[in-house]
Amino acid sequence: MGAARAALASEPRPRALLADCAGRLDQPLRIALAGSLKAGKSTLLNSLVGQDIAPTDATECTRVVTWYRYGSTPSVTAHAGDGARANVVVRRGGGTHGLTFDLDRLSWNAPAPREVDHLEVEWPAAALAHTTIIDTPGTSSLSREVSRRTARLLTPGAEQAEQNIAVPGADAVVYLLRRLDAADVRFLEQVGAGTGAAQGISGPLGVVGVVSRADEIGAGRIDALHSARDVATRFAGELERTGLCQAVIPVAGLLAFAAATLRQQEYAAFEALAGVPVDELSTALLSADRFARRDVALPVAPELRAQLAERFGLFGIRMAVTLIRLGVRDSATLAAELTNRSGVDELRSVLDVQFGQRADQLKAHSALTALARVLTAYPGSEADALLPRVRTLLADVHGFAELRLLGRLRTDELALPPTDLAELHRLIGGSGIAPHLRLGLPVDAAPSVQRDQAVAAVRKWRSRARHPLADQFTTTACLTAARSAEGALGLLPE
């Protein structure tokens, strides 16, 4: 990066782009939430953060890219394309209604009205301390300009070919799916390959799919998440095989957020509903409207029932009542059980392993991608000599190879025993990237024990790679595992 900045020192635009990309290496990882219109991105963001900080109603603020960063005090700022800024008034609705960002009356710090390019939200949430989350407009919006805002962030160049250069704004992507159609696949292909695929330039490396609003797949039945998991498995088979996603996880975002913010009054209502005969309650839960009707005799006020239906959905109500009938006796335990069943804990675990623990690798990939784009767009300087090396790094860096292999392992079969498959998955970082996790040892294992285990792993997997009957995929996987073991060995003290 330094050599490129020196070679292009006389070019203001590329110099500024490279300075920005270099600065990103010291910033938190950037994860974008993307997906079709009404896929549940804002609700999922609230559930991941555990606070009500993203508006979920269909207002103007859901039609622009919104950056959520850590800040010591809450603030929302509107940014125009020319750099002008304006403070945004935040309103909190009553009842179950969350936040609303008022974009109708903005006082810009420059004359003349401006169009909002993006919003920046600073919030004192622990989940944002090491990760910046970017909420994007729906990719299938009826407004082409709204959809293009997401494309410009994640697949720059496709929408900006006439401009000098643009680089991806995110290091990793969580893509929400309600169904898998050709538009989803095309968008994911653009995210993964970028517009410079022919030149070896790619977009964000980490992509995790989420079957969103999973509780609605089974029409709110108690087994809805089982149905959603079947759907996720099918989506995974289609997406992971092509390398478009590293995982596909079903998540009921509405339930996850409601569980994180469960109130004692709501727990008491669920407890009262648990005492209603099963058939009688099942009839009342045929629809949300019926459940909240005043002429339906239930031991919970109709207003509170309407609130439960809006916050938890029919699936969440059925699940909460069932858990209480099975023995849950306090609101904290109920919240934990609902959170676990929502799928958000599994998603957090995948995000930690795939993104959080590999933040440096993902940010390095973004920086290399940006460097390749700049060098391609501004030829004719001494920096041209750097481009082949950059492309080689994008293709061959071992951390990137591990991520790609982790994605393929979920759908492609290796001709290895189950115990060896589990070991390979662990070695390439499937359970975490710390040496003891890769080697399957306790955290307090002596360095000498870890070294011996790493050396044995290197020998074992290099030997497996040389097996005369191994196909190309198996050979590549075994060599990747051997290199991972060598990397773990290199991190251990002498």
C-alpha cells in the first residue's frame, strides 16, 4: 500500500482512495446486511445488537444506506454526496413501535437543500465496539435508485462504470433470503466477483446467508424453525457449492429481538396463557387478528395480546407458552430459551468464527481489492509492477483459502473418515483460529504438547495429500489442512 501511494503521489484521487483504504485496516470490521425488500434486515440488526436502534417501519430511512458504529453517546447524522451533514432528530414511538429517524426537516451545514446519501448512527452498544454494521436498502426495491444504493456499496463499478474508481464499502456480507431466485444468485455473484473478476479482482470475501423471518416459513407453527432449517439446507446446497456463501443459517429475527428485550409483564402474560387449555389456545392462535380480538376470552387483556403478537409473532407466542408448560419458571430463563431457539446464537457463532476471528484477513482482503482496483484504473506509473503481486495475494493467501474451503466442506464430500473430516474442519479454523482450537487441545495445554500435536498434524495431512487415489479436491483440502497446522506451529513459543 505504501509503495502504491508513493508511486501515485501526484494523483489526488487515487492517493485519497489509498489513504482511506489504509485507514480502514485500523477500523472495526465492516459487515453489511443485504437482501431483498422486507427481508428483515433492520430487525436482524436489532437482534444482533440487542437494542432497538434500527427503524423497522417502511420510512425513508430504510431507503438509504445506514452505518451503525460505536459511539459514547447516541447520535444520528445525515450525509449528502458532496460532504454536507445534518443532525437527525430521533423519535421513539409508543407501545411496540421503535425508533424513527425524522428526515423531513434537516438543517444542513451548507446552503440549499440536499438529498441524503447515507446515514451514520453512533450508539453505545457493546456489539458495535469491534464491528460496524451497515444496513442496506432492499435489492428488489421498486425504485431502481434505492436498489442501486446497495449495489454501489457492495458491487461498485457495476453501477459506476463512468466514474474513475470505486471500492467495496464492506469487508463481509450477511445476505438475507426469504426465497432463492435468480435475482439473489446474480447479486451474490456480483458481490463475490465484483466487476473485475476477469482481472482477478473480487468483492467482499466473507458471505453468510440467512434464511430470514424463519418463523413464518411454517406459518408460525411450533415446528416452524425445523421447516426453515430444511429450507436453509436446500439453499446451502445451491449457494455453498458455488462458493457464494460460507454458510446458510435460519433465523427468526423478530423472536430474537423480542427475547432480548423481554419484559416482566410479557412473561406474566405468557404464564397466564400457559394455563389455558391447549385446544382453546390453539383456536385463538389461528391468526394474529383473532388472538387480539376482544370477544376471545383469554386471561390477558386484548391490548397486551396485540402487543405480544406484534413483538413475538404467533410462533414466538406458541414457543413461549410451550416452554413455560415444560417447566420454565422465570423471565430470564425464558428469554435465554427463546433466544436459543430463534437461531440468532448460531448466527452469532458463525459470524464470530467466519468474520470476527478473521477480521484482519477480511480487512486485508478489502485493502488488496481496493489496491487492485486503483492500480487497474490508473495505469502508467511505477505502481503497475505491483498489480501481479496483488492479484497473487488475492488468489493465494492461506486465510482466504481456509474460508473458501470451509464453505465447500458443508456440501462437497471428501473421501475421508468422519473423524478425519472433523479434524480437518477444526484445523482450518472451523471452530476458531487460536492454535489450541485448531489442534483440538485445551486452552491450558503446554506449548510442548501443542507443538507435538501440530507437527503430527503437518505430517499426517501432507501424507494424505500424496495418496495416489486422492482426487484433486481432497488433495487440495489436505494440503490446506497441512498449511494450517504449520501456521499454528509458527505461532507457538519455542
